[in-house]
Amino acid sequence: MQVEKSINIMGLSVMRHPEWIKVKTTETHKTRKILRRHGVSTVCEEAKCPNQGRCFSQSMATFMILGDRCTRNCSFCAVESSMPLPPDPGEPEKIAEASLALGLKFAVITSVTRDDLPDGGAGQFAETIRAVRNRINGIKLEVLTPDFKGNTEAIKTVLNVGPDVFNHNIETVPRLYPKVRQGADYNTSINILRTAKALYPDIKIKSGIMVGLGETEPEVLSVLEDIRKTGCDFLTIGQYLRPRRKNIPVVEYISPEIFKRYRIKGLEMGFKAVASSPLTRSSMNAGEMFNDNS
């Protein structure tokens, strides 16, 4: 492990990434144009994902529904927090049209957290899945949902329309929840994975965590064991990178060798697939993970 270093530029402390965290700048104009034309949001942009250029250059994006304002304010996330607008009834069709224009064969749909809605936005997830499937024959779909406050009926609403992958991220170790994932509960999130697998055993269940926030290796392995015990199939592990100065700082950069070790441990635990590297993100290469393990 390597402790985060900083350099001073014009009086500002600027974090220096290690050599293994380098992102290429690539052409993304075509994808951005399609997204703007259809009026849809992506978590790639709103959360300032470091892989945004790579994915956009390949006409891939992860759609973010239910607006671009979150009712929570997790310290690791760049998405703006404020009272959001009511759900857009035309949003599912916009996502479907954008998916068609991008030529997607595998689409990933996530959302902000909507604690202001009785169902947490589950109904909008279901409508979006239906709209995309109606527009594109044979497309595969992954949903990355918030915790719905543990509402089983909301989880059922999403699962009943048959996404190919149901993803809910655990994000970090239990000890760091009060600092990193305010408003969330570790056991609630673990139970969401367990409930989803119990309700629909044939749907692939997925989860992910970030590292570099001050967790220990034994804590990480304990979380992986908890996730695997739910019946979860797919796992992602990536380096936390501070998206904005207002967000919680990186405590340490985890070396590629440790990420490899986590991947091996995860596979030994029984996960069907584990993506583990500094730049791994929940939706990165999601289609490949599904297609290679279905």
C-alpha cells in the first residue's frame, strides 16, 4: 500500500496519483452528442468517473435515471445533493432511444437515491427496463440500484421485470459507513443482495466495494465473505479516487498486486467473476462480465 502524496501548486495541495493510475484522454464527442440530444444523464459524467473517456469513446455509458440530484450526501460521491424534481414520465423512453442510438447490446441503468419517493424510484427502474426492451430486441440489462431503505417490495418491483443483472454496491467496510456512506446501513445493503438472490435465483447478483479509504485487508476480506454468503455472483473492487475537493480524501493508494490478491481470494470464495484493479468501476466491462459468465 502507498500513502497518498500531494504536491503544492500555487498554494493548493494537489493529490498525486501513482503511476498505475493513469487515464488516457480520448475522443468522446459522438457519445456526448447522442446523450445531449436525448436529454439523458449518465453516472459517468455526474460522478466524474475516471473511465468516462474510455467508455464514451466506445459508445458506452451508464444511464442515471430519476434526475441528477440525490437526497443523500455520501462523502465519496460527486453527484449533487439537494431536493430533486419529480420523476420524468418520459425518461424511460428517452433512455430507450439513447440506447438505440448508441447501438447498445448491453445497457446499465443506475439512479440517484430518492428517499423522497414512497418506492425509492423502483417503479421508474421497472418502466425503464420495459421501455428499453420494447425498443431493442434482445438487449441485456443490468441495474445498479440504491438501497430503497431496505424495502423488499421495491426490490421486487425491479426484479419482477427481469433484469439480467441486479447490482447493489456495498461500497466500503462496516467501520467506515458513518464516515463514507452516511444515511446507509451495512446490514441493510447485505440483506438486499440476499433478498434479491432468494427471490430470483436465476438473475445474476452483483456488488462492489471501493478501497483506499482507510480499511484494512482483513476488513476487506470479511466484507467479501459477507457478500459471497448472500449468493452474489459478480464482484467489483476498485480504488477510490477523490472526485472533488469537497469529497473525502484518499487515505492510501492500493497497489495492483493487492488488487490481484483480492481477485484471487474472491474467486476462491466462489464468485463467478471478480474484476479487481485500481480503475475498476461497477459498470466497467459489465457486458463482458455477464456474457463470459452466463
